[in-house]
Amino acid sequence: MNSAYVVPAALVAMAVGSELVVTHPLGHGSVTLALLLFGGLALYLAATAWFFRATAHGAWTERLPAGAACVPAAVATVRLPPLAAVALLDLILLLTVASLTRAHRRVAGGLREAATG
């Protein structure tokens, strides 16, 4: 798998989903919206997890809970207004950022120790 192609595809999917939300923020949720927003996020997380596992050998397992959280969020998106779906997406992303910040600091500290030790 080449994450150089998968990551932009995932980001485009999320951008198209976001455009649907901007166009009809208070409309009805749909399977299409759920797949674009949360499928795109899950694809992005899977590609970056694979990349970090293959290269840095760390900071990849923190992406798995976020990917798993995409499934119930996508199911809920079918019944929620699009603006609420984006709020769920933001919540998942914020929690992932907090988790990844700690993980990347841990990996960077380990690399610094290996370089000086």
C-alpha cells in the first residue's frame, strides 16, 4: 500500500463531505455523507497508522480507537443533521490529536535518547 496516494484520497473524501455539510447544514443525514466524512477519516487513519508502523515503529496504535469510533459515528450520521455529524467528526479529531501529541512526544524522546545514547 502506498500511503502517498491513499492519504490525499481520504482528505478529498472528507472535503467533499464537508462541502455537503456547508451546502445543507440543517438538512438530513445520509449514507453518502457518513461514508464521505467518517469513511474518509477511517481511511486517513488507517493509511497514517500503516505509515508510522512501517517507518517509526510507534505512534500507530493511537489511531486505532479513532478509526473504531468512526463506525458508530457514521451510523449516527444517517439520522443526525449534517452539522451534528461534523460535531462528532470534530470530537473524534480532537481526541485523536490529544492522543497523538502524547504518542509523538514519546517517540521523539525515544529517538533523541537513541541518538545521544
